[in-house]
Amino acid sequence: MNHKIATLILAASACLSAFPQAKIVNEAEKLIGIDGKAAQARQLISQAMQDSTTKDDAHTWVVAANIEIEYFETEYHKLTINPADSRVDKTAMSQAIIDAYRYYSTALPLDTIITPKGKIKTKYSKEIQKRLKQIYLNRHFLWAASVFTQCDKRYPEAYNAFSTQGDIPGLHLYHNDKNISSIADSIRGNAYYNAAVSAWSGQQHLIAAQTFHKARRHGYITKDLFAYEIACYQAVIQSDTLNIESAENAMFLTAKDGYDTYGCQEPLFLHLYIKGLTERQQFSQAITILDKEIALDPDNDSLYRHRAFVYDYAGDDDASVADYIKAGTLSTDFQILIEAGKKIAMVGGMKINDINKTDNSDSAKAKKQQIVEMYFNQALAFANKAKAINPDNTNVDLLIENITYDITSNSY
């Protein structure tokens, strides 16, 4: 008997302790929409959002969201009457509409009621669905994003606003709502693109890259977008040691998608794709791609350079030299000429060393002279061509000096 009484007392105490907080939620709800009362309503509801007896109640979060929505709409109405109304704080309005979405998102998973027959029903989800839909169609999240971006440079908040505009059509609330679900993917993609730009501007490079990718998945596809996504991953590689490997892999996949979409229209995509294939030792695939591109554009020096790189990585020095000779002959690019000169001279030096190790006959001199003519003279020609482009570069001067020494040492 005493145990039962104690249990009843504890239950009654719990109800009494919960009652004041529930009353506070109701008081806050009564203040919704009253001009000048938003701060008071927020103060009341913030207590309930932190209290253990009401923080897991969907009603608490619905009231919190509605406070922000009504505040936004009251202030927005003032702007429709007088766009220059100095009483209106656009930044506070923008934050309010974002907070409202966050509060609704918290309320939704809490909105479940089990009936006496054991069925699960919802109490607030339809209201949330209706109000979010209206905010979305009125483009208020985009309005908030514009305020954050243009007025305050508050890029994380702008990211949230743009992302919310992109996310809402994908919510389960609207799967059967033709007005929302029929919205073109490209519109969502545009919202994600702007969210990614905001994240990039706020130095959130990994988030920006992932959101650019999300924009692509929703149909926003341009050469610039691929380039921006790659630039984000490059920034991550340079500054975030914990995510280097994943960023490198993601950048490779982005480059592949860029190449598959635009071919050689943007050389960066091919360059990174071939580099990634080569580093993964997928040499035959890389060579097949370059063979195809060279057949389409046989005078493109960069394509021969890429193929020379693949052969070099694969250990086929003769094929690499042959392509570097083609690249250097066609090119007026300083870096290509330097690479060609270095590789050809290096292979020539390796062949001279092989002769010195294995051949002591009189014919060795003739073999060395042939290597001078086939390798060192060609390497020197490319080095001199590079010097004509950049006469003050010390690296090319050193290369010329080394090749000249090799020629002098092995000429007969």
C-alpha cells in the first residue's frame, strides 16, 4: 500500500512539474503575430525548448517555428508598404525564417500519437506541410539567402537558406504534392549551386564541393561548376590533412564526369582524369582515351604530353620519349618543352650508362655518338626553344648546361 501511494505521489509530482512548462508554451503561443511581442514569445518558448518535460513535445517546436514565421511575415508586410522602412531588420527576418525551418524539422519526428487502437497518427504534420509549402512558393528562403549574401556577407547562413530552398521539394511531406514534386530538378540544382558558392565564400571547401556535386545531381551542369568543384577539392587537399585521400578520390571522379560530359573542351578535366588513371595504374585505359583524342586532334601538343606522362609512369621510356619529341616539336609551351628536354636527356643518360656497364668494344663510341644525336641534341633543341620563350629562367639555364656537358662528354 505504501509503495502504491509513493508511486502516485511521484506521478503527481511529475505532472505538476510539467504543467508550468506546458503553460509557458501556451503563453508563448498566445503572443504569436502580435507586433512587438516576438522577443517575449521567444524568451518564453526558449525555456520550454530546454526543459526536459517539454523539449520532446512536437507542440513546443511548432510554437517556436510559428513565432518566427509570424515575425517574418509581419516585418515582410511592412516592407511591402515601405521598402525603406528603417524599423525593419532584414537580417533578423532572414534568421527567423531559417530558424523556423529548423524548428519544424525538429518537430516532425516528434509528431506521433498512438491511438487507443494502436494506430500511429500525427497532429501537427499537416500544418507544417502547409506552412512550409507557402514559404517555399513565396521564395522567402531565397529572399533570406540574398540578404545574408549581399548585405552581411554571412555565408554560412546564406548556405543554409539556399540549401533549404533546394531540400524542401525532396521532403517526404511533398511526395504526393504535385505543386511541389513537379518542380524541375534544375531549379533545385540552382539553389544548391548558390548554396555551394556561399560555402566556398565562407571557406567551407569540403561542404562547397559536396554541394556543387548535389547541384549536378539535380541537373545544374556547366563547365564552370565542374571546375569550381575541383577547385574546392584542391583547397581541401592543401589545407585539410584528415580528408586528403577522400578529396583526391572525389576530385578524380569529378574530373572523370567533367571529361565524360565535355571531352577536351576543358583541358583540366582530361588532365586530372588521366593523372588519376595513371596513379591508379590503369595505364591501358588512359592510353586508349589519349589515342582516341590524338586521332581527333593530331596536332595537340598537350595530348602527346599526357600520353608521354602515362608511358613514363608505366616504365616505357622509349614510348615516352617518342611522345615527348612529338609534343616538343609541336609546342610553344614553356613547361612542355622543359619536361620534354628533361625526360629525353634523362633517358639518353640512362642509355649511355648501360653502354658503359656492358660494352667496352670500339663500337661503344659509335653507339654513344648515336645517342648524342638522337637524345641529347633533341633535348638541347627543346631546352633552347624554352629559353627563347623565357630567357631569364634559371631552371632552363641549368638544363642547357647539363645537356651540353653530356654532349661534350660523349661526342667523338
